[in-house]
Amino acid sequence: MKKYFRTSLLIFLTVIVFSCGSTEKPNVIFILVDDLGWKDLGCYDSEFHDTPKLDELANRSIRFTNAYSASPVCSPTRAAIMTGKHPARVNITDWIPGMSVSRARDPKLIPPEDIHNLPLEEFTIAEAFKEQGYKTFYAGKWHLGETDEFWPEFQGFDINKGGVSWGAPKRNSGAGGYYSPYNNPRLENGPDGEYLTDRLTDESIQFIDSASDDPFFLYLAFYTVHTPIMGCDKYDEIYEEKSYQLPDSGKIITVTERDTETRINQSNPKYAAMVRSMDANVGRLLKKLDETGKADNTIIVFTSDNGGLTSSGGPTAVVPLRAGKGWCYEGGIRVPLLIRYPNMSHAGAVCDVPVISMDYYPTLLELAGLEQDPDQHVDGKSLVPFLENPGEMADRTLVWHYPHYHGSTWRPGSAIRDGNWKLIEFYEDNTVELYDLETDLEERVNMAKKFPDITKKLKTRMHEKLDEMGGQYPVVKNNP
């Protein structure tokens, strides 16, 4: 059952934490953008997009260059953020409900069956803050429960605006995608022409106003920049004109990636307009914090749930990274990450330490002065030491497990990063690829045969970790 109540000892320890330091609990704003690529922001050297508000936030934050999503697709990463556990441990290893194997090209394996609802037994990060007197609020994409009893309001959030089963705005059954009517059972339709990204920010701003002097935990999970790529009326013309001014006049440039084509240039005006709208709305949220006097006492995390969509006609590019959403190459799992917090002493610094989605749970607890819960966020590590000393380096071992087929043409496999070494295993043919990310960020020179001992060591270590977490594997398909 849910751990809504802790022991009196935990409450006593929490009181001591705040009596020894600040008596005012910091607010928390967690901003998660859907499918935002590593190179989609100006502060990450975007070639085409404009993000002035996020660039400004980066100058007041710690910017991470080696931040990773827990998975190359959305639902597993979202589960990892909520629980502090690896997707393999939670057994949500594909987007919900996942792609039918029949849609894969000549599939040779049967993927494992994962679950389609985040278990209510998990003590989510929202519940951890709610237990300590925080008002909790959710806006946007949830995609962690097929039925409403698993939606945000049953996972620790007092208010849910727009968090439902599906993972993208609907453009059928009378719904207008990113424009109202939304036909979302947790978000009332707005006036015709209202833009979803604006509306979710409006709801978040209203929540901040309603919180008064109470500490709050606000989780804003934009549906953007997920398909359908619809642009934004305010910015469409700007980027149409900008695309014409590119050397290639906005043409799509691709390279072959196994069974698909990967886009390697940013030139999609509709996508750029969606990014710009998201940026402007983050700016509106930050402005509200300034106006209410809450800015100096608010922790802000900004990140993405997986890499940018670059395959099969995708709208963005993440070069020099390889591939994109759906792949365990760097393009599918490396994401932007900005963290700002009260009284930080290294604003504008860059941190190169590898970090991952499970780390946010213990990090936010520590930044807020709350007791850690290692039995819950068992796979996460607090990033506070690196926030306080962003120049410090630490080798970490990170594992990804995507034993499913994906529309990007990814075939079932897993990956591990240990220091600068990165190994990827594909289960259909048991092939492995080994890359040195320090010299080969593009993952083009397979070193597996040159360094067989390292290859064997990493493969063994990867499976030891997956087995410890209860990871499930695909099995060979028996064709008639």
C-alpha cells in the first residue's frame, strides 16, 4: 500500500533539518518536454531553433552535457523520474502500450511483456513532497496508465490538468491536436484557437498564484514537441522565412541508419515554431516566479524524456549524435538538462558528469532538505555534489534496456556506458558494438574486435545489472 504516513522519527528528522537551516521550504518546478532533442536549444548549439528564455535560464543554472533519459522512449523514462527506479526494475520498458510486433520488419524475436500502468504501490516523487506538506500539481502528458485509476491524481498529485492515458494530442474524433478543442477528460476545452502549450502554462501559473505561502511541487510535462508537428500560429511565419534563408533552402538531409534514414539537419519550420512556443512559455513561468517573489526560493529542473525524433522523416536533428528517438545510440538517449536552485554558487557552469533520469528523485529531496528514501529511489544518485562542484568528474555506469521493436526501426537490444566506453548489444543476432565516446561521439568506429576484453567485461556487467533489476529479455520467435 501507499506510504502516505512515515514514522515519527522521519518527521522529527525533517523538523531538525529545517530548524538547523532555512525554515522556508523551497518550491520545486520540474519541466519535462516530450521528444526534445539534445541539440534543440540555443544553449546546446541548435543550428536553427531560437530559445532565448531557456538560454537565459542556462546562464543561471548548471547545464549538463552528459545527461541521459532512462530510455529512448517516453513511458519508461517517465516511470523512472516518478519512482527513482530503472525502467527494467519497474517493468515499464516500452512506451504504453507499445508497437505491435506485426508492424516490425521481419521480426525474429518476441519482446517481453511489460506492464502498462505505473503501480500504485510505488511511492512517487510527488507523494514524497506531498507527505512533507507540499501542494502538488501536474499539467500535461502522463502516459503512465491505461485507465484513470492510475492517473496523476492517484499518484500523489492534488491537481491534474491534462494527464491521461495517451501520449500525444489527438487530431481525430473532433479534437484539434495542439489547438482547442482538446477532448481531454482532464483538461476542459478552451476557446477556439487556444494553443495547448499556452494553456498548460496558464494552468501552472494559476496554480502558483493559488499556492500562496505554501510550498509547492509543480510538474509541467509539455506535450510538445511530440507529433503531430503542427507549429504555432505566433511563430510559423518567422521560421518559414528562416528556413528559406538556409543554404539548402530548408531541404531535408539524411543519412542511412540500418533500415531507415536519419535526419542530420534542422530546418523544419513547424517544429522550430513549437520549440519557440515552449521556450516562450517557460519564460512566462519564470516571469511569474519573479513577480510573486518566489524565484529565489524555487528549484527548477528542465529536461526531456528521450532524444529527438530524427528517424523515418523525423522533424529534427541531433548531430553529431547518432540516430534519435527509439535508439540506444546517443541520439536517442542524450538529452538537455538544466538545474537551478536557491543560493547556488556556480550559476552558468557546465557539468560533464554522466547523469540519468533516476537521479532527479534523490537530488530534489536533498535540495529541498528532505530525508532520502534509498529503498524507493534505489537506482538514482543525488547530483548535489556535482551541482556544488560542477567541475568535478566521476565515472558512472549507466544501463539502458529496450528489448522491443520500435517504429524508428530499432531492433531489441540494450546498452551500457562505463566511463567513456559505450557498448550496445542487439539481441536478434547477438552482435555487439563498442565505442569510445571521448574520441567517437558519433559512434561510428566499432572497437569491439579491437578490444575484446573490454567488450566482454562490459557485456557481462550490463547483464549482471539487468538481471539484478529483474530485466526481461525477448525470446526467439518460432515460425511455423
